[in-house]
Amino acid sequence: MAQYLFSVLDDTADSGTEDEMVAIRAFNKQLQADGHWIFAGGLAAPSTATVVDGRAGEPVFTDGPYLESKEFMAGFWVLEIPDLDVALRLAAGASKSCNRRVEVRPLLEG
């Protein structure tokens, strides 16, 4: 089994509809029933972010997102999945349930 991060990509803050939230809750329940669920969450708007750089002496705090772009990560799932084929199938369901594009990335082991 491997762990994967599914990142939900959006271009409008607070854009989830009630129908989308119902579909996401149903998808989450199925993930839990199938034993894939580790953790998931939605994220606040990028404007609420703070970037912290503590690499050189005193930390520097910068308001706003690390990258300025049209799209941003609006939410995520961390799942345990046997292989990439299953991950991609589940990501298709995730994309459909939240009505957004979903990026799939394996977590590094160890």
C-alpha cells in the first residue's frame, strides 16, 4: 500500500455548492468504507496564507500565497491506496464529486 495526496485545484475561493458538498461527503464515506481514508480537508482562500522563511537567521513572514497563480489548492485528501491504477480511478471519482480538477501525487516513503 502507498499513500497519495489528491489536491483539489480551483480558481475561485468559496466556490463549492451545496450539491458538490453532498457529493463530496458521499465520496468521503465510500473512501472510509473501502479503507482508503487517512485524512482530508478544505482550505481557506489563498489570501489567508502566510509564507514563513526561516532559512537564514530571523524568520521572514510574508502575507499571501507562496505563488500567485490563477489556480490554487482548495482542498485535499490523503489516502492509502494499493497502486497508481487504483489512485487514478479514485481521483476520477474525486474530481467528479467536487467538480474540480484533482492532482494525484504519491507521498515519499520513509
